[in-house]
Amino acid sequence: MIRRPPRSTPKPSSAASDVYKRQRHDTENRPTVFENLPKLNAGRWVSVGRLDINTSGLMLFTNKGELANRLMHPSSMIEREYIARINGLVTKKVLQNLINGVELEDGLARFTDVQEGKKGKTNQWFAMVIMEGRTREVRRLWESQNLEVSRLKRVRYGNLFLPASLRQGSYKELSKSEVNVIEHL
């Protein structure tokens, strides 16, 4: 875990975790990702989007609510890349459906890119990109094709990649150049 000295105007930070709830407070008193972030002298951490309890990977946090809202808004058209292990047979037709778009209960959704990865006997890994990040959107897209996501991890948000060296439940302060990138997305 990388620690930094407290300051009154911290920069955005990224965190990775799949063992903590993604909310500020949990009704069942489970640990939350906010408990692992450094304490702020002023203000509070705001998450840029969220991940469900069964999804791991990159999460961004900032103390600038306006920045968080801008980065999350669908009009920003920021790519979010995930890797997933899919149970079941994934055909070319299924992949084409996911690229062309599928009507979900909250509207049309699609992957802008899907790349095939390592194949097992009953499952296969895929990398995929979405532009919106609606609730459980990646899982719901695969489920619309009668397939199950057994593992899901967000590995990229815009131009920021999840560092391979960042352990689960830890955080990393973004460098000045990374902050500049995220503020100009």
C-alpha cells in the first residue's frame, strides 16, 4: 500500500479491491473501499462510478464532486475496459450481437470492442469495452445471450490502466501526469 502525507487538496486516487463493498456505508457492517483510502483533512472522497460486490478492479476516487460527475456522465463517452471469464459457448453470432447492441430493460447497450482471450474446456476469457457503465451493464449484456460471467474485472478507465502491482484493497495516488489525463478526458 502506498501512503502519502495528508494534505488539504488531495489528488484523485485509484484503488483496487474485490473483497470490500463499494459503498460508503454498508447496512451489514461489511468493510468498504472507503476504509482503505487515506483520511482527508477537508472534504470527502467521491467515487467515480462503482463496482458491484462481485466485480474487482480499478476504481477512481477524487475529492472533486464536479470532476466525478463529469467522468461518470454518459455524454463524456469515456471507455471502460473489463476482462471477464464467460461460462458457456460464445459464438461469432453472440459476439456480433454484443457489438451491434442488445435491448436491455433500460435501453440499448453494446460493447464497442470485444477481444477473445484464453479458452478453457467450459469457459473463455474476453476483454471488452463499454462507454456508459450502467448498473451491471457488462453482466447484463452477457446474460442477454444466455451466458454467465463467472469473473469480472475493470482494468481500464479512459487512459488509466489498473497497475499490475497494485494489490487488492490498496490504493495508489495518481501522478501529476495521470491527474492531468483524467481531468482532460
